[in-house]
Amino acid sequence: MQRIADDRVVLTIEEAAQRLGIGRTTMYALVMSGEIRSVTIGRLRRVPVRCLTEYVNSLLADDTAATAA
């Protein structure tokens, strides 16, 4: 298993999936649907680390709202 450097600002789709502990196909689906934001650098698709944090925070907020209701 490859170790992801913690100081990087952007990750590949595969690295972002690994960071979240999900499959590559699921990660691609989340990026293509816009649920997880990504950027294009040249011809490469990259996921900013902060966008992973935003996604997880949105899941937590949704869960908190559903639990409160």
C-alpha cells in the first residue's frame, strides 16, 4: 500500500479514494456528480484535500440535521 504524503494540497482520484477509504469507482462517481469538488490541472483531474474535508463535513451536517428531526 502506497503512503500518501500529508503535506500535499491535491490528490489523484485514486489517492483521494484511499484517503476516504472508498473504492475508486465510487470516488469517480462522487467527483463526476459534483458531490466532491475537483480541479483540472492541464489534462489531469485532481481533488484538493480541503474538498475531501468539505465533503465529510457536509455528510456530518446532513446526519446531524436528520438526527435532530
